[in-house]
Amino acid sequence: MKKRSRSYYRHQRNRAIKHKLNILTNVWSLDPEEDNAHSWIAHPGKLSKAKLNCSCDLCKYEKNYNIVKPHIKAKLDQMEKEINDFLSE
């Protein structure tokens, strides 16, 4: 196990908070000056463990357009090949 200092964990936490604040302001259009009543804006430290689930077409492209992910498609192709090999014997 790597020994990491407090500053490393502090940096990672602040990085995650900054990323999620960016999502709140640019994607969800929450304005920090106007929406001070929202708990995430008033206390941004809560964002370190918050889950910002988004179901827009950009974030869930494969799900919304029924596209199979590449690793699942590879497994399905391998299973189909095994079935064909079994039936051809």
C-alpha cells in the first residue's frame, strides 16, 4: 500500500469538489450568487462524496441509443463463435 500524505488526499478531494462545482454551474446552470440556498452551493465540501447522476444524451449515449458497449460486444461475439464451433462439430 502506498503511503500518501494528507496533502495528497486534500488535493484529490479539492479536485473532485472543483469538478462537481463546474458541473453544477455549467451543466445544471446553478448560479452561486443566486442559488445560495442550495446546500451544495452553500457548503461545497458536501460535493466530495455527492453523486451527480446525469441522464442526458451526452452522458448516457450508449443507453439512450441502444448501443452495445465494446467489451460486452466482444463477449457476445466470443460466445457466438463458441456456439457455432460446437454446432459445427
